[in-house]
Amino acid sequence: METIFGWVVLGKTKLSCQRIISNHASYNAVEFQLDKFWQLEELSETKPFTNEEIARENHFKRTYTRDSTGRFAVKFPFRDSSDELGSSRDITVHRLQQIERRFSKNQSLSDQNHKFMDDYLKLGHVELIPENEIDVPASSNFYLPHHPVPNQNGDKFRVVFDGSAKSSSGISLNDKLMVGPQLQTDLTTLLLRFRMHKKAITVDIEKMYRQITLHDSDFQRIVWRNSPFEPIQDFRLTRIAYGTASAPYLAIKCLQQLALNESNNFPLASKAALKDFYVDDLMFGANSLSEALELQNQLTQMVSSAGLVLRKWSSNCSELLNSIDSDMRLSNTSLNIDNDDTVKTLDILWHPASDVFYFKITPLSFEGTLTKRTLLSTIAKTFDPLGWLSPITIQYKTIMQRLGKQQLKWDERH
């Protein structure tokens, strides 16, 4: 048919598109939250490895490598194979478009979103996929939607990748990955050991996940464009990403393997790394200044041999802090005993100058509608693994127990 725009073709054609229905849900049952509140002060139980956890350990030992700079490189631990994975690009494109629409109304968040990608590109943690490598079987790649996780004020966020997003087959990347066993010391033991040191020190590893190379980068593909008016491009993350099921295990295992590999060269640092790390946070110390300085020096050299950097140093020992570059110290650390600056360590506030822990308690509010759910939401925010606040939290627990006996529903007004 000839139109004012020129000749056009009309008629029936066979549709080849595939309908994809995507649902994203976040499940946080209030009963689960209540269980965590009651169980927080219980001593953890050491359990033997399951068959899958043993397989996961063996897989790591067989497949991890270190490059010429000492950096660790790992492979994803698939339960069997990735054959059940379906197409995942369409849903990832859809999620990108949702973020674009959301951020079109908030320029500040939009700028932060672009900064995240600029940072990844600048550091070489993501790479553009060549056109001849994009079209491969669905089972040999996976596209990760990314989403922002805002802070409490809602003005900043960190980017997390969604390894649980379902592909067209209904299977996600996380469904196929082995998680691995619990490798680190429980919080109670870690905090108790921290209190035994005269010279207490805290530090964390900068961008820990992003310092470990992933061989299976095609299973960490993402889509991106700088503007809704530009074509969408395909990238792949070259480092292990937040949001994939195996990431915590891989990062911790690399750190522990580093400590084992370097135990002869850095005996003090190796011991601390194996006992006093909780993910990327290290709480450790010594009983003398000379030992603390030697420990700090060994740790810095040991992690540096694997391309890792220690930052946010904090201590109750001014002599130790003075030996560390100011830009590597925690910005708000002060050894002035009258200073109120505190360091947030594992969700507990520590005041290095006085070597005292502090807690921020959310007071119970009886204004507005009060239900079992709102009450639990308030009292469960108190993080106290050692039971220091038991005289207070026992009252909270008594209130919840009384409400339970009355058999009130979670959202019933009272």
C-alpha cells in the first residue's frame, strides 16, 4: 500500500516473540524476624559439612588460581550444570527501563547510578561484550538485573545485582549455584576475643568482592546505556558480584586461602585473618604496642600480595594510628577522650578513645496505630549478640510473650 510515508507492506505474519511474565517479590516473614530476635543470644552450633558443602570446598581447591600479580581468580560452583538456564536478557532490559523511569524524577539518584557504572568501567571491573560473542546459547550465559539499595535517608544507595531473577525457564542463576559452608567465627566469639586485647584495632578490606576475578564472567552479564535515547549495550562483570549466591563464600574462602598460603611469611597476620575476620571486617588486637605494629605491618603486606587494600583503620592506640597514613584511617576516628565520635563495627558502635561500646536504642512509640507487627519491627532493631542489654531487651521479650498469649493477629489494633 502506498502512503504519505511511502510504500508499506501489510498482511499477516508469524509472531516469533516469546511472552515473558516477571514477578519480583521480597519475602520477609514476620515469624522469621521474631525467631531471629529470640535466637540472637543463643550460642551457635558447629555442624558437620553436608555433601554439597564438601563438594563446594573441593571445587574451590581444584579451580582457584592466582595471576601474576597475586590476585585470586575463581569459578562459579554449579550444582550440576547450567543447562536448565533459560533466556534472561529480556527481563534484565525491562528492569533497566524501570530504573530509568524511576530515576527520571530524581536527578541526584540518576547521577549516582551513572557513577556506579563509570566506577566499574574505570577500574576494569566490567567490560563491553564484543558483538560476535553476544548471541550464544542461553544456558551458557546469564543476565543480572541490577537494582539500587538506598540508605536509611534515601539519598544514597549501593548497587546490588539480582542473581535470583528468574530466566525464561523459571530457573535463576542462584538456583544453580552451591552456596558453600559457614566458614567464619560466630559474632559472639569474635566480640569476646576483641575485648581481650589491650591494643584494639578494627579495619576492613576495600571493595573486597570486586578484588576477586571471576572466570565465568558470561554468567554475570548486565545491560546498560547512559540515556533512554541511546541503544542498550551488553557488558559482563569480571569480578564476583553482590547478589550472587556464591559471592560471600568465594570472597571469604579466598581470604582464608591467602592466610594459609602466606602463613610462613606472615604468621601473625595469617592467624588474625583466619580467626578475626567477619566477611570484610577485621576486629583484632595485641597486648603490646610492638606486637600491634608488627601485626599491622604483616596484615598490610599479606593482603597486598593478593591485590587487596586495608582501609578505615581505627584503634584505641594513638601510637598505632600515627603510623598509618591519614587517608587510610577512618575519617571520624579521634583519640580525644571527650570526643563523641564512634565507629560502627559489625552494627555495634565502638568509641575507640574510651574503648567502650555504645548502642542506639529505638524508643517504643505509642503514638498512632500499635500492632504486634509494628512493635516487633521496633524492638527487633536492637542488635545485641552478647546480651549486654538483657535488662532492657528482656522487657521487650516479655511484652511480645504476653501479646502472644492473647493470640492477637499481627496487624490487629490494640
